[in-house]
Amino acid sequence: MGTTSEWIGALKLGAFWGVGMFVLDAISGRKMSTRLLDLAALAFGSLLFGMLMEFGWRRVLHGGIAVVLAIAILGLVVVGLAVRRARKRSLS
């Protein structure tokens, strides 16, 4: 599990999803006060999406793939909390 071709496929799917979300976010025209944090959240979300689409739920919970999944989820939560805090500060 987790061969090189599978990881490349996961990165391709994640990159495709990430570019699509970036374009949709740019089209929406909302002011992005936390641009760097938004990009970090997009990167973690793209990795998570690519892994889940390529490996599936049953395979993603085995071995080293589970460690990368946990890092992606933890990173997404931490960045999400940081974005929320930064936006709250900019409104005050």
C-alpha cells in the first residue's frame, strides 16, 4: 500500500481540487485578510482530498498512510483555528 504511483495519483487529485478551489475563491471576490493561512488550509485540504480519493477510507487507515492522514487533519484544524482567530481580530 502506498506505492509511488498511488502517491503521485493522490497528489494529482489534490492539486486538481486545490486549483479548482483557489479559482473559485478568487472569482468570489471576497477580501482575504489571511492570505497565507488560507493557502496553508488549501494545501492541507488538497492533500486530504487527494488521499481520500486515491486510497479510500479502508486503505487510508493502515500503516504510514494513517500517519500522513492524521498530520493533514491536524494541520487543517490548526490552520482553520488560526484563520478564524485572524478574521475575528480584523473585524474588531
